[in-house]
Amino acid sequence: MLSTKYFLKIHVNQIRFASFKVPKSYVPSKLNRHIPFKLALSIWYQSLKPGRLQTLQDELTELMLPTELNSHLVKENKKVKIDNDGNYLNELSFEINNNSDKPTKHVVFIHGYGASLGCFARNYQIINSLQDRRYNYKVHFLDNISFGLSSNPKITSSLINGRIPTCPPVKMNDPEPTTKENVYNKYYKLIESYEINKEEFQEYQDKFIPILNEMERYYIEAIENWRIESKIDKIDYLVGHSFGGYWTSSYSVKYPQNLSNLILLSPVGVERHVHAVTNPIDEIKTQPIKPSIDPTSYNFLTRMPMLTGKHVINWYTVLPYLPKLLRWLGPWGVTRYYKERYGRLFKVNKVTSQLGGASEVFQHENDLIIGTNKECYLLFEYLYNSTTIGSQSDIYIKYLLTPCTVSKWPLYDKFTNFFKNSPTSEFRIHFVYGEYDFMNSEAGLKLAEKINHLSESPIADFHKIPQGGHNMYLDNPFDTNKMLHNIIQKQDDL
């Protein structure tokens, strides 16, 4: 049994509300499985116009937080300078003034890959829960560098150019066919053994460590320079999802004095694995090697035994260039993106029903728009425009992640190394996963336990969002928003 010092409380956030009454006229929308060609043609044609993404961001903001219902909010959309080369981050902020005698708390959201700040539109409702409190709040939604309406500069390094380097091969001894019995947690198969070429792996690690250091500077200095330019002494709540969660984590261990709470929504790249640049290759004495399904082990093969050769090839040759290609496909590209995205956006209606219906989960008049075809269409068009303008990160993400969607430099190592050297660090970490998340939530749970073991007092906790997947903030924004509110309320009351 863990001692009190290392105790980790796991929160399953499933909260219901009764204060807001859903109108009797409310009727849930029905899914439109196919987009009319005329509409696809219109979306594509409109996307060619300069300033279209800004227009959609403005429309989405007004739809989710209508001015007439939210006159108490101070809203601002601006471009914040982050260097002397003219680069900037696009920011949408909302300020809640509750008490002129109290300081302002800053809540900062950074999205994941294939998205922009508008993907958090359903989470704008967290703002309403911060009213009538003893502190003032400013909630900042940022387009991460290279995404959306932010600048899209290249990393100025000769290490990152041309063809994306592949991971060294792993020779797998897998004589057994894949069955339910030998597949763990849907994505992981425990095979008999594997072998590697130590010289190839050492060369790969030596090559990628400086590359990943360059990438880290690119992403986290953008956050830090935004903070400085915004004159924020300390970020009270830094929220990062997926790819954004990876870089906010990296930010936290470099600038721990500049934040109080790190909230990680299904962060990518937590687990250790065979292709980690931190894998102590020199310690391997004998081969073949017995694999592990423990996500804190360097003998973890992650999804590798389940991947097809086609996926690996596409990872390096097709996927980095597909976002830009979609626009060149005209209305047929819109149709393809619709088939991939629209059902996921509409999923919120199924989740609402599973949680008891609108009368059980809606808490504000603003929620009535969530899940309507009007809202889903606007989110879809916004994300289509955000994705197809092209981002340097379409390339960079393939440098950071292997075809198994794990980071070459695991967050498990970044955090454990940091807390071994800084056990008295005071910023708190909140790990949040969806109930049906495809990210390795076991790795997140074990990392939270490890952090609490290394720290002088427990500073990490773990949350599960019911009926949510990797994008739980879109699937179940109601419990996600309540979870965020509960974290803020608990920390502010300390």
C-alpha cells in the first residue's frame, strides 16, 4: 500500500446540473452523414478568400458566446508579438471582473495538432462558471505557433530539412496470430521477442537528440515570449491538449517558476518505448529481447506489432503533406474531410444522450447550440480552413513522433528527471483522459504516481472524463468544463 505521501486520488468527473431548464421546444439534431456537393463547393471556394479563417473564428465566437447574453465579458482578439522577426501568436481572450480589490488569475489554453484555438469553442462555457468568485479571471485561447492565425515560421536549423528521417528497424519475432487473448487494451500485442541493431539505434539517438532540442526551443519559447509580452507574471492554469500537452509539459519543466498548475488533456508522448532517445542502449547485454506491455519500460513496443507497413510508409511520405493536398482536391477534399471529421463533432449528441439527455447536462443557455448542425457545420468549416492552410508542424510532428504516435523523447523521462532534481517544485499537474481515449492513460496514471513519489508532497492527480475519447473536450464538454472548474475552484480556495 502506498503511504499518504504517495497517495494518488483518481477522479471520474461525472457531474449533473439542475439549475438551468432546457426549453420544451428543444429538439436534438439529426446527423447529416453526407455533405451536399453544392455546400462542399461553397466551403472550398470560400476557403480561397483571404481572411476566411478570421471570419470563421469571429462567427464561431459569436455563436458560442453571443454578445447579447455575455455583455459582462471583456473580449479581445489580438496578435501578440513573440520575437524580433515579426512573428506572433493569435489570441482570443475573455476577461471576467469579479472584484476590483483582488488579483487576476490567468487560464491559458493551447490546442493539439490538426486544430486551432476554435476547437475549444465548446469549452468557452468555463468562463461563465468563473463569475461571482473572489478573484478576477482572464481566459486566453491561443493558436500555437505555426497553427491557425499565428505565424508559421520554419525552425532555423540545418538539422530539420528535406526527407523526414525514419526510425531504425526492429526485428520482431511474432509467430502467433493476433487474437483477443494476446492483445492488451486494444492497441498493444505482447510478442515473443525482438532484436535491434545497437549501432543503428545509437546513431539514431545521436541524430535526434539535437533535433528535438531545436523543436523544443521553437514551441516553448513561443509560449514564454507570449507570456512576457502579455506581462503575465505567472500562468495560474496552463491547459494543453495532445500535441499542445506535450509542449506545455516541456514548458513546465523548463520554466517551473512561471506557472502554478499544468492541466494535461490526453497529452501525446507520455510513455517510454524502444525508440525513445533516452533508451539506455548500451545497457542491452543480450538479444533477442523480451518485450513488455508496461508503458514505463524501454522494452515497450507500443503499437508496433499491430502496425501495417502501409501505415509506416504513409507516416513519412503522405500524412505530412495531406493537409495542404486537401485544398488542391477542391470540393472533393472538403467531402473527404467531412467524412473524417463531421461525425466526431456530432458525437456530442450521442454523449449527451448517454449522460441523461440535455435536461441533465446543459447548464447554461449557451449550451443549447452545442451539437446542432449549425454549430457542427461551423466548427467543421473552421477546422477545414485551419488545417488546409498548411502548417510547418505538419512536418515537425513527424520528427517528434514515431509512426506508433509516441514521442521520441518521452514525457515520462522529462518529468521524472525534473522532479528527481527539483522535488520541492510547487506547480501542480493534473492528468486528464477520456474514458475511451486511444492515448495510453496507463502511462499517465503511472507518471502521476511517479511524480508524487519523487515530490516532497503529492502534486499530481488523475482524471477520467466519462464517454470521452482523445478529444474529450469536444465529445463531452460538459464534464470537461466541470472538471476544469473544479480544479480552479479547489486550487483558488487553498
